[in-house]
Amino acid sequence: MSDPVTAPVAPASEDNTVAIVAYITIIGFIVAIIMHGKNKTALGAFHLRQALGLFITWFVGSLILGAIPVIGWTLWPFFSVAMFVIAIIGLLNAVNRVHKPLPVLGSKYAEWFSGAFA
């Protein structure tokens, strides 16, 4: 039984290499941007936007938590694990060629970065 809320799946002919590489560290994200410049796909652009939002959230959240003595330092490992799990979810979506926003802020990332990587 199919879920009507599920995001569209990219055609099998559409290469998902950019989408996958985008979630593999910041260096992978940069490599994915370069690869996307040579072969633009809707799937690649979608996952580049999701990965950009994820990495910005991870970086800014870590800075904020790192600046809060004791409580922030205690919460930081949990935040990092949560961000890692969300990155894995994004990676699995990319492998499966699904245009599905990441949990929590994924729909906002799509809105905020809608003009990026077009």
C-alpha cells in the first residue's frame, strides 16, 4: 500500500551520485556542488539544498551549545548524534532517489534555499 504523502521519486535514469555525495562531510558537499555544476539534476539540487541546511544547522547549533557553559556542553553530544542520524536519513533518501525533506527543518531548508543549485 502506497503512502499518498510520500515525496516523488526521481526517474531511474537520473543520476543520484550528487545527492549521495552531498551528505558525506563538508568536503563531499563541496565535491557534490562541483559535480552538480557539470550535470544538473532536480534530485541533486534538492539534496544539495537539504545538505546545506543540515550542515549550517549543525555548525550554528554546535557554536551556540559550545558557548553555553555546562548545560550546552552537556547537550552538545546529543545534538551531534541527532544531526548525524538526520544526515543518515538524508543519505538514505538520496540513495533511494526520493525527494523527501529531512526531519524537523527539511521543509524550511527547501523553502529557504529554493533558489540555490538550480
